[in-house]
Amino acid sequence: MSQDSFPQPTGRPDLDDLINVTTAHSGDATAAAAREHRNPGADKEPLSIAAFALCAVMLVIGGTVIGKTSGSLFDYGASVKPNYVRGKAPGVADDIALPPKPILDLYVKKGQSLYSAKCNGCHGADGKGDGVNYPSLVGSAWSTGHSERFSQIILNGLQGPTSTGKVYGAGVMPAQGGGMSAQDLAYIMTFVRNSFGNTVGDVVTAEMAQAAIDLAAKRPDPSAPVNADELKSYEKDLAGAKMDPTTLVDPITLKPVEAKK
Ligand code: HEC
């Protein structure tokens, strides 16, 4: 079929006889393509995986920095107005704080669970040891005597002989001070001195326990256990203000409170 048999429409330049199709189409954009709108996303690469990875790394670093430096971001106190007092739920008593307790009772109670975790295994739940490998802490002169001496046994361990002159088991108690806070040491010491029939009646405060930890750190060889000779230099009570064992304290803050009627 020849072209001549069709009437040629006019006004369509690219189909005009005068246009050499080969020439017209030889450029980068053909006439037809040139008439079209460009695909708006054609020159955009898909987001590269490296960009995702970079974002992830920045989020992790940013999160860490915020978390470390400004703990206040998640701090309730920092996000409310100063002096804001939270309203009480209806029907809740005026004073919802726990009732205050005598400091001695509270320390003994707290010390009990720490003793169970730290000392029970060797000295027994009743504190009596086994008489062969582990000495009794009941009535033991070094448990109930000078608090400084007692503290250094716990913190550094003990190379026998013990207060009775007897050497037990392998002859050495391993140090128990690792990771022990002053407050925990205070609880444990107060517990042992006032349990199993021991009735020293004093409270070893966190301040005194801190003095004990400082003292242990200053020993010439802090990793060696103490022995009877060294213990002679600790025959005194720990530095720090003594506290009346009947002082009423808040069970949470441990701060003394006024007695309530
Ligand atoms: C791994 C076992 C073990 C653990 C745990 C342990 N002790 Fe001992 N403790 C001993 C041994 C053994 C001796 C005796 C060492 C010797 O004969 O040389 C001893 C001795 C003592 C003495 C000396 C008693 C005296 O009158 O001479 C005291 C006080 C003491 N321990 C307190 C504690 C306290 C408090 C704890 C917990 C914080 C504790 N011990 C945890 C094994 C242990």
C-alpha cells in the first residue's frame, strides 16, 4: 500500500513530508519525547542503603549522648514547674508515706537479705557457722567488738587464726567488699551485731561504713586479707556521728522524721 493513497494531514510537523525522520530522531530527545512532560522522579536515585545506615548510626550516637548528658530529658522533676504539687487521688489519705521505723529495726531488716546473699553460704542462716570450716558469728568477739575491726574483716577477708585463736577450713575468708556500697555494708554490719542473739544495740551508719571503705582502700596491699596482727590496729570504732538506735526514720529516704501521733 502506497502512502499516496492517503490524504496527508497538515499541521503536524513531524509527519510532514519535509521532515527527514532520521535526522529529526537523531538528537538526544526525539520530537515525540520532547513533547512529553518529564517524569519528575527520573533523575532521582532511590535512597541509598548507605544513607539509611548513616541515619541509624546518627540516631544511636545522638540517643546515647542525650541519654548520658541530659538525664533531665526523662526526669519527671525537670519536666514540671517548680513547686508543682501533684494532686492526690480522691479518697486517698492525707499522708500516704510509709510509717517511720526505728533506724535499728530498719537496718537489721535490710541487712538480713544482704546477709542471706553474702554470708549465709558460709556462716549459716543462724550465724553459727559449722564449727569446722566456718566460725560462728554468734558472740564472736570480732563481730560484736570494735566496729572498725569487724568492717575490715568483711571488706578484705580474713587470714586465720580467728578471734578464738582457731583456724577454720582452708584458713581464709575471701573478701566480701567487692561491689558493696557503704549503705549495704552498714546494713550487714548492723544486722550481724544485732541478730542471732548478738545484742550490741548500735547502728553502723552509712557514714561509718564509708570510713571503713576508705580505710580498706588505704591498706598497703588492699587485695590481701587482714590477719590477727593487722586487726590490732583496728581496735576502735569507725569514725562518724553515732545515731540513737531508736531514731525514727522514713523507710524510703532513711532520713529521720518527726514522730507522728
Ligand atoms: C566463702 C565463705 C565465707 C563467706 C561468704 C563469708 N565468710 Fe566470714 N569467714 C569465713 C571463714 C573460713 C572464716 C574463718 C577464717 C579463718 O579461719 O582463717 C571467717 C571468719 C569471719 C569472721 C571472724 C569471726 C571471728 O570471731 O574470728 C567474721 C566476723 C566474718 N567471717 C564475717 C563474715 C560476714 C559478715 C560475711 C558476709 C558479708 C562473711 N563473713 C562471709 C568464710 C566466709
